[in-house]
Amino acid sequence: MKLAIMQPYFLPYIGYYQLIAAVDVFILYDNIKYTKKGWINRNRLLRNGKDAIFSLPLKSDSDYLNICERELSSNFDRKKLRNQFRDAYHRAPYFKQIFPLVEDILQYENVNLFEYLRYAIVKTCAHLGITTEIRNSSDIAIDHKLMNQDKVLALCKAVNAKTYVNAMGGVTLYSNEAFFKMGIDLKFIQPISFYYPQFGDTFIPWLSIIDIMMFNSAEHVQICISNKYQLI
């Protein structure tokens, strides 16, 4: 059984969905600390030929809270964010097919940050035909005080994973020997860069998954998710 574990991100780039699709079980970290200035509650879209940040505003709170303990701001204007996507992509060839998904995600009423992000990930996976089982880390019976590689190994053991697949950013964080001793094959996924037409401007890669979905058929996006990466 192949396993991947990641913290949730808001409408992340295609590589995140390639990772989900490449495994049998995908664990979302809900009980780890929220990190500022990362990509948990923000990403990039295409606006006027340039990349632009979109984000979920959060309620002011302690920097020590876990993702599952953070909440969206009471001032979060769903309509304003919806309009940002509409204005950015209303001329895109697959706007009519994708914008209802964007609206569905943005209108989700749960203010818990983790639940909101999880909803977006699950909905997007369903739209993309990704059937991987998605579980929350806190639901798995391990010692949740463990950190970093030790926690990953405990989660692998708990779900009987034989292969663990991680994003390339984890190459320096994990020891092949430690995984080998537990009978687990350690792999890393490397997305392959590819071009697709945007609005005839200079191509900007690695934007939110919404960007590639706006400019490509569902079938082509599925092919890219299945084939445009390497396991190392």
C-alpha cells in the first residue's frame, strides 16, 4: 500500500494532486502547527498576464495553534474572492465547467480552517476523478507527540504502508535507512514542467490547480496528473 502525508493547502498546484493520485491513502495533517507566510491558506492565480496571490483571511489567534484550531476571519468575503476568480478567468475556455466548482468550494460555510481546506481538496479530487482515500492524521492511533520523521514512520506503520511517497522538498528530511529498517520503500515525487496555453501571454507555470483546469479539458488534466511526474 502506498501512502503520502501532507498538510492541507488551499487550491494548491497540480503537483499536490499528482501526489494524492499516486498513492492509495493520503493523510492530511490536521494536528500540526499552522505556519505563517506559507501556502496553507493562499495560492496564486493568473491576472492580467501575471501571477497574483489569493488568500483566505484568518481570525487573529495564537501562533501556537494547530491547523485544526484556526478559523477563518469573520470578515472573510466569499463573494469578493469569487469575483477575483471570475474576473481572472471568465475568458478561459473551460470557465463554464470549472467556475461552479470554485463557487461550491468558496461558499462552504464551515469556518474551521482545516475543514474548509479539506472540503476544497476533496471536492477538487472528485472533480478530477481522483479516488484516493483521504484521512485525517488525528484519526489515526499513534503517539501524536512524535515529530517529523518519527511521526511519519508511526503513521506508515499504523496504516501498514509498504511505500511512502513524499514531495521533493522532503529529500533532506528523511532517511532511506530508517524507512528501510521498517520495511518501507521511500520515494519522492518530482512534477515535470509542461506548457499549456493561457491567454497568449508569457506562460506562468505552477499556479493553482484552478488555472490548469480553466485552460484544459478534464481529460487532459487527468492525463497530466497521471503522467507528468517522476517517482525517484
